[in-house]
Amino acid sequence: MKFVLASQNKHKLVEMQSILSAQGVEVVLESDIGLHVDVEETGETFAENAMIKARAVMEASGLPAIADDSGVCVDALNGAPGVYSARYGGPELDDVGRYRLLLENMRGARSRTAHFTSCIACVFPNGDAIEAEGICPGTIAFAPQGDGGFGYDPVFFLPELRKTYAQLTPEEKATVSHRGKALAVFDGKLREYLKGNG
Ligand code: IMP
């Protein structure tokens, strides 16, 4: 069964594919099927945005579509960047620019606690939908460490492991991360759904 991932992000694809392939599910990027759906993420929550993206790509492709909407919420910044994680600081910034801006905005902060959230939505051509959420608590490091992963990985520190996301192997990250946890929940819900509808 083929699912389209409503994203251009290869990192997300690898993380999803490695978990869902065990169910015989093949996940492809929009670009793999010649699609580029420009969706405005107008939702106020990760769950709303994931559903908006999945529904748009399902409608454009006619295939089941999966979307992940995720971001980092920092307590000292009242939850920012949150749903704006990908757009933090404006379109001219890249991943490094965004985490540098975050470090800058954290200067002098008394608390560095934060969490990553991932909401996954899957919409089928018959309108059925599955949703799952995963959260990973951590802190914002004082300086970037590690060169794995993407996005804010070098500055998201896991106190229990004493490492940032960027210092973990992909397998380690999948075990503890927000997306890994959301995917585990999603994997179970999809298995149940396909049992009844497959
Ligand atoms: P989305 O593609 O709209 O969900 O944007 C999510 C943004 O949050 C990404 O562009 C990254 O900046 C950040 N993000 C989400 N997941 C991760 C992660 O696992 N590590 C680091 N940054 C992440």
C-alpha cells in the first residue's frame, strides 16, 4: 500500500519509512510522484496543520496521505517558536540561522526547558482519518553540539542522555524523539485500521 508523505523533507521520510515498512506500507515523497502541493499552514495547533496538509495531499494525489507537523516549544518564550518553528525569523533564515536566533532569544533566560511535539495525521481517499501525537521533553543547549539530524537538533538537549538530538544515531533518535513516539502510536492505530479495512 502506497502512502504519500505531505512533505519535501527527506529526514521525515526516512524516519517514517523505517517504522512503517514493517506493515508493508511504502511511503513516498510528494516529489516522487511529481506532486508539489503548496499548503498554507493556517492552523493554530500542530494537529490542525497536520490535518490540513494531509487532506490537501490526499485530494491532489487520490492516495492515502500522511503529514507530520512538528516544532519546538520553549517555556521561557511562551511556547515559541511552536507551530512557527519552520518559519522562525522569516524566510531568509536556514536551519542554522533559526537555531542561532533561538539561542540569541534565550540569552539571559532563567529556564531553558522546552519540548518537541509531533502530530501525525493520515487521511484516506474515503475520508477516514487517523491522528497521533508524540512529545519529547528537553532543554535548549547553550551552544550547538553534534552534526546529525536537521533543524533544531544541535540545540535540543536531552538531560537524561546528556546529548543533543544531533549527537544521537538515527536509531537512538527514533527511540526517544517526538516523531518516534508519534510514529509508534500511529503505527499501532494504522495496524488496527488496516485490519478492519485492508
Ligand atoms: P513542519 O515541516 O512544518 O512540521 O516544520 C517543522 C519544523 O520544526 C522543521 O522545519 C524544524 O525546524 C523543526 N523540527 C521538527 N522536527 C524536528 C526534529 O526532529 N529535529 C529538529 N527540528 C525539528
